[in-house]
Amino acid sequence: MSTHITLEDGRVLGTSNGTFYSIIEFIAAELQRGPDRLSGLAEWLLEQRCEVLGPGVGYIDLRELSPRAACEFRNAFIAAYAAVFDAVSDALRAQFTLLRDMWDSIARGEPPQALTSSVWLLAAPSGRRRGPGW
């Protein structure tokens, strides 16, 4: 098992536990700074870390979040990316950049296969509803 983030179109960023923690923690911190944020989203995201769920169990599938929560997740990541880019390691910066590039690829209308983690197969949405905002 491994931690991962699945984007709106099914493409996947497969990560190490540490990278997953960093992404989630940066997003949660950004959400806590912003006004008019979805109540409970930052706290819920932090509960998805492996130290809570178990090693390799943490994941976020944006298709399972409410539309508002998924949008806030993406927007908070983009804001956090700019704020922390120079403060993180090269390895973490590469993963942050890959995630940002995935969202750019979606915006350009490219298929999910255009940019996804190579060892992850695209999966159909589960239909589950997770997190606040539903």
C-alpha cells in the first residue's frame, strides 16, 4: 500500500508517507489561514495522515470530496506551493511541482494519461462521499 492523491479526472500522484504528510500539512495550514473556508476541512485532511490511519493507508481522492472541498483543496495547494517552494527540499519540491503540473494538464484539457504517476493505474471513482461539505 502507499499514500496517494487522486485528482478530479482520475490521475494519481503516488507519494511516500513523508511527501503525503507534507502536502496535507501545507494545505491544512493554508486552509486555516484563509477566511470563509469550509468548516472542518483542514482538520479532516490532517486525520487522513498515516500516523492516524496507519502506514501506507493515507489517501485523498478529490472525486470523493464535495465539490467545494475539492476546489478548496486545489486552491490551498496552489497558494501553499508559491509560499513554500523555496523552503522545501529538492525531492519535495519535485513532487509539489508534479502535482501542480497535473492540475495544469487538467486545465489544458489533456487526458489523465498525459501526466500521472507511472506505477498507478487510473481507477474509476468509488462513488463514496468523504470529508466535510456534503
